[in-house]
Amino acid sequence: MAHDAAQTKGFDAGAALECTGLACVRGGRMLFRGVSFALDAGEALHVTGPNGMGKSSLIRVLAGLLPAYAGEVTATGRMALADERVALDAGQPLARALMHWTRLDGSADADIAGALNAVDLPHLADVPVRFLSTGQRKRALLARISLSRAPIWLLDEPANGLDTASIERLGAIMANHRANGGIVLAASHQPLPLNGAQTLPLAEFVPAAVPEEPA
């Protein structure tokens, strides 16, 4: 079902995401600098590092939600961001909440059933989003992203709150997206089912602390 849904996206071939010398400063502190990578259609990047390292900030810079202190980001194709915010109307039944996004993204409403099957949530299609558990909301977010027509996925801790079976489904969804010419960039402190992905250990780009001089 995940493969069928991916086939209807219709995004243009030739997706690409590249950044060169990227740096980010927040709260007067440089989180990272010198980050560079290049991804073409079908490729993936796993950004690794412990919580608080700056992985979420990197994704938000790539998405254009935070300014880059230095460096450049170049993207060919639209981006879809999945982070800690579910971005689904909590008062609406799950299927109707997803329908809001299919219409904004230009996807087919008929794909919703396939997307819910891919994350094992078809039995909750008529349940208001506010009644979903944390893990179910995370899977609903994955369904929303899979319904988008964006070739570039930016996923922030996509495995958080998922059990083993759901992580396997996540792997299948990401693999299908890549097989159809999409790009996956995922930031996580834990292993992810991203076969053949490049790895970017963000800790290698965090500036060393400069010790204060004695008074």
C-alpha cells in the first residue's frame, strides 16, 4: 500500500539537496559550523548525535525556518518537514485531518486509505486526532508526510515513540519514497532503518569550547 501511495505523488524527477559550509548560531552560541553534504534522488542522510547537539536546528535551517549564520542551502524540489509537531487538527477525525493536507498538497484523497494502511492506522480513520496516543500521533504524522508531493523529506527523530513493528513500517515508507526518486534526511540519536544512507555525525561540526581566561 505504501508503494501505491508513493506512485501517485507525481513530483518531478531530479530532486536534490545540498548544503555547503553551513553554520547555525542560537542564543549567542554557535551550535555547529562547516556542515556540507550533497544528496541526489533516491539518496538518504542520517544525521547522528545525542539530544541537544543541534540536530533539530540543522533541520530547521535546511527547511528555511531558521536563518543560517554562514553557508548555503540549495534544494531542487519541495520539502516536507516532520518534527515534534503533528500539525493535524486535533478536533477532526484522523482521515478528515489528513484530507486537509492532501488538498493543500494537491494529492488525491483516495490515497489516504493507503497511507493509513502503511502505518497500521486504518481502524482509527474516524477517531479524532486528540484521542490518539503519542505513538499513534507519530504514525499519523508519517502518513501525512507520505501523502505530500514533496520529494525531499526532513525527518526529526522519526522513530521516537514507535515500537519495533512501527519502526519497520517507517523503514518501508522511507525505502518506497527513495525508490520513487525521493530524498530522505533524518536526524536521530538512535539507529534508523535507512539502508545505504550517508551518515553525518553532527558532533564533528560542533566548535570546541574555548576555556575562559583567569581573571
